[in-house]
Amino acid sequence: MTAAQSQDAPYKAVLEAPEIRRALTRIAHEILERTKGGSDVVLLGIQTRGVNLARMLAERFHEVEGLDIPCGSLDVTMYRDDLRMKPARALTKTELPAEGIDDKTVVLVDDVLYSGRTIRAALDALNDLGRPRAVQLAVLVDRGHRELPIRADYVGKNLPTSSQETVRVLLHDVDGRDAVLLGPKGDGK
Amino acid sequence: MKRHLISAKDLTRDDALLVLDTAEELARVSGRSVKKLPTLRGLTVVNLFFEDSTRTRISFEAAAKRLSADVINFSAKGSSVSKGESLKDTALTLEAMGADAVVIRHGASGAPYRLADWINGNVINAGDGTHEHPTQALLDAYTMRRHLGSLDGRKITIVGDVLHSRVARSNVLLLSTLGAEVTLVAPPTLLPVSVGTWPCKVSYDLDSVLAKSDAVMMLRVQRERMNAAYFPTVREYSRRYGLSAERYSHLPEHAIVMHPGPMNRGVEIAAEVADSARSTIVEQVGNGVSVRMAVLYLLLGGAQPAIGADK
């Protein structure tokens, strides 16, 4: 057992690398189907792991259809409604693709969909950045417990959880390994 | 917990880098068609200016408004201050009106420290007497970082009236925190007695320092000093300490020329140098808004400030 795995001791892996890969491939197909061929689609990953997921999805499009889908990143920190509940946090990059987002179908990409507040903030941020024709949402894991009327268009895995649990998404580029872990709350990041 | 930005000393290296990185991201907002973020909605920032400074006030005002804060501008001129009201009473009035942060410019060194004792909001020093001007130092560091990359080991030369310059003092403190080597160049009469304790070198000979400088910051010579026996004549000052086109040509290729403004063209800096491609004087003004947005966000945006010293 590697050091990284032993740290995850109280965590149970619900998705491993091959399953994540398959889920992303399926989502890529679904996006192609729903957007009628993927023209005018822009992927916007929500910082931080959403950005890596968006990039992984873009690779899938390339492999599956030979399509190059523009890919960007979105930091929603300044739009959060819980800013004044925590210390001010450092900002990360917001980078729109050169094509912009006006009149495009923007697919927001995030790792875990939970309360829906991050997505609410992302929709506000999009409003200030341009005017997409449509906005859709792709998430790797939907763990439920929504606090706002927000729903994902593409879901890698529906994972019924208790609010006493934490879902951690590990991605190769950031964490050295692809996995979705389920563990007790307050333990880990 | 209340925290303030009164001195460049309040910032650790990590704090300073956090401000600069945050400013980098916020600068992108200035390039968008909607130049506004909802972050400080509902908060009130008071610009309390006992000295005139349109440039600094507008910069803070733009920064606060871009973060959606409400801004109250308070200028001492024509206010109750001219009727004899004390700083403390002014502060208490602002506090009662619900100021979440006060940006203060005052002619007396140390006024922001006193203010911080009297009110609950965050205090940001926008220049106090001959003491400090930390956000100016941050925007200067930001400008240098944009042109030169990391400031570690960079050689920065600050030239002119160091004695009366809060910009110079804040810059020396901040730049040394960020790992740069600062050299002050000034006539002996325009250096403070305590300069030996500052984390910098001192020289009286501009030409010997210029060729090794990555950035040269020219300070403004104030008109009232010109006849106050700090130096014999303006012409002599300009000849020995002014950045002429000839001196400019001795600077390394990559070096930048800075000035906190407003300039006396032809005195501390030649007009053609001020307008040259390597002059960052206009850019500094724009960077000031991004840096002040970063400071306001980091002090006011969260439950606890992310930067600044406890008071």
C-alpha cells in the first residue's frame, strides 16, 4: 500500500480511474448528442478540479470525434454567498477561450454537485463575462442535498450520501491518481 | 478581529505575495466589459481625506466600486474639521454611520494608528505625513513584478526626496520583504537621520548606481522644498539627481523607469524619459486600482482578513 493510499484509510473508493474514464467518455457522447454534434460548445471548468475534468473531457472529444472543443476555467470565489463565513481566500485563474462565450453553448464542468451554491455563483459570474446561448452543467459526482433549484444535465455518477459524509475527487494532474472517495465528514480536505 | 494595513511592515512576505497574486487576477476584471464584482456588496468604505489627493482617492474609489462596496468620500475641506472637529469625533461619526473600512489620508504621521484604536472597521493608510503609503508600495511592487518577474535579488534604485517621502519608506520596507536590494540616492540633506537602520543601501552618486539597476524610481521634488535650503538650486538638483535622457541611456536594456506622480517634468525626470517606452508611470496608475481592489478584498471580503497586522 502506498503512502497516498494509507492516508485515505477511512475513505472508500467509489470510483476508480477506469470508471472515471468511462463516465467522461459517456458524458462526452451525451454532450455531442444533446448539442447536435458539439458545434459552438465551450467547456468551462470550475476551479479547481473542474478545470482538470474539463480538460479531460476535451481530450475525450478529441479521441471520440476528432473534435477540438475550446476549454476554459472559471473562478467563482468573488461570487460566492458564503464569502463572509470564511477567511478571504486566494483567487485562481479565470480564463475564457479565445472564441469567448457569447452565443455559445457553455457546459460548466465541476467535480461534485452538492448544495448547488457553487453553480449559482458560476451562473452569476457567466452573466458578467458574456451572454452564452445556453448553459449546461456536467458533474462527475452528484451527491444530492441541493439547497437551490439546480440540476445537472450530465452526471458521471449519482452517489446518494449522508450529509455526515465527504466526497473527495482525486485527479491525476493534481493528486497523482484518479479516484472518487467517500469518507466521514471533517476528515481530510 | 480587526486588521489594518497601516505600514508596509504589516505585511509578511506571504501576505505581500498574496496581495500581488490577487491583484493579478483582479486586473482581468478591468479588461472586461462588466468591470464589477459583487464581492463587497452591502459594505461601506469611507475615503477620509484630510489632504488633497485626487489620484489616490479616485483609485480607492474605483477599487471599492468595482467590488460593489458603497463609497462615501469625506474631504476635510469645507467639513466640520475646518470648524475645529477632532479626528476622533470625525471617526466616531463615520463609525456611527456604519463604515466597514476607512481609507485615511492625513498630513500627520501616525494618524491611521490613532484611528485604528477608535473605530471597529478596518483602517487602510492612504498616506500619512512623511511616514508611509503602503498601497503605493504594493502597486509599485506589482508593476515591477509584471516587468521583471520575481523581485528576489533585483536591484531597485529610489532617487530623490527620501526625507519627506512616505512612498520611499514604504517601498524600502516592502521591497526588502520581497527580497529586492534597494539603494536610495539623494542629497545628504534629503535623507532621514535614521536611514542607517533601514534595510537598504545609500548612495550620493546616481551615475554609479544606474548601470546596475533593474528599476529606477524617481521621487517628486515638492515645490516648497525647492527654496527651503535642502539643495542649492533646482538646476543643480536636476543636474545631479534628475533622470536626464543621457542618464537614461546608461540604464540596462530591461530596466524600467517609475514615478509615483505627479511629476515635475524637467526637474527630477526629463520629459522624453517620462514618455519613453520603458517608463511605467501611466501603467502604475492603472495597476493601483487592481492592487487596491486586492487589499480591500483581502481585508473585507472574508470573515477574517487574510492580510495585515493585528492591532
